[in-house]
Amino acid sequence: MTDLDELLSIARDALDGAASRFVEGVGAPSAVQKGRNDFATELDLELERTLSRELLARTGIPVHGEEFGGPQLLSGTAWVLDPIDGTFNYSSGHPLSGMLLALVQEGVPVLGLTWLPGLGQRYAARVGGPVYLNGQPLPRLEPGKLSNAMIGFGTFNIDGQGRIPGIFRFNLMGALSRLSGRMRMHGSTGIDLAYTASGVLGGAVVFGHHPWDNAAGVALVRAAGGVVTDLRGRDWTIESGSVLAAAPGVHEELLDMINDEVSRVADSSDER
């Protein structure tokens, strides 16, 4: 099956069918510890099994999920599923959480769906747009200015190390606060990217690299006419280590800010 409109309809049906179970499970406790400050609930596992079975049965396309993995994503066609995005929010009874689903062809997201049952919002798009919210098409993103925009910002621990150290994230947040005092930390990459695609946010700074977190939202922002790169301005791919997504104009200002911060860190290192 290759017709994207038909596949998008099937994906919508699958997520609609799982939405009531998603809502019933809000507040589910941690069941599987996956690392520091990272866990899955029993509902994560249940929803991924249910959705994966249905998508495979109805489309013949395999699923790569957060909890159980799946086919590699650089070639061929696969669904990419995050059954519960914003798991800590979900487990705490916070409404900012959702289900993320993308269709990836040769490593490129061509369908993106972000279902937010707690908010009654369903975002869906295919490559080329438009983005639909609850079945109604949204206008394409207009060029904007960072000073007028709300920006979604990823969570962090200031003492964290790794690919993008916590202190860099903290300093980046400080630099952003000078240019836009309207930062929002939702605790859900899916929400940050869907709200960027819809124009609620002017942009989103995402430090995570997992395809199940990013692919659906990247598809939405691109379909809306937004700009998507990594934090260094390179075109986003399924292997990218971060996401910088924003409306035209806002993206350029965000990238300039990030480059200034990278240069400042480099200059400080040279002085030591």
C-alpha cells in the first residue's frame, strides 16, 4: 500500500481507536525503568503492542516503536511510534502528553500525526501539507520575528553531560531569554513541534535525538511551511542529534543565537 492519503486515514483511525484507552490510563505508574529519569508505564507497552498490530495488519508496513524497537529507518518504509510522549507528565496526571506516529520512507518522514487526547487535539499532515487540526486545515506559517514568538524549550539537568551538556542548555536558555521572554517548557517534544506547526509557538528547541520523539513533529512543521534543521543548522535527518524547528524568520534568529553561544563557549575554552 503506497497511497499516502489512504495511509493517513488508516493512521488516524488507529490513533482514534486508542485514544480512549490512553485517557483511561492517565496517572499510570512507572513499570519499566529505562534509565535516569526515564521510564515506561504498562500503558506504553500495551498501546505500542495494540497500535503496532493494527498498523501492520491494515497496511503491511512494519512499526518501529519506542518500547520494542523495529526495522531500521534509513531505507524502506516504516511506521515510527511513540505510544506515550511526555511519559512523566502522563504518569503524574498532567494533560500535556500524547501519541506520536510518523510514516518514514527512505529515512524521510512523509506522514506525521500527533494526538493529544487530554486536550482534545489531533494534528495530522502528509508531505506537502496542509496540517490538519481536528480535521480542519490550518494556514501555512507566515514569516515571524523571535521577539514576538513563544519558543518551546527542551528540559535539562544543568549538571548533565552527554551529547549536549546541561550547562550549554542552561546558557542557551539564558541567551534566548534576552531575545524572547516567552519560553515554554512543556515536557513533551510532540507538543512543542505540533504547536510550532500550528503557529501557537514560533519555534522549538529540541535536544533529544530519538526518531520516535521527532519524526512526527518534523513532518508536521515541514508540511506547515516551517524550517527544520538540527541545532547547528544542518538539514534534519532521521539520524540528527537535535531539532531546531520554527517559522521562517524565527528559525534564522534562533540559529544565529545558537551559533553565537557556540562561539562564546569556544572562545572561553581558548582562553583557558
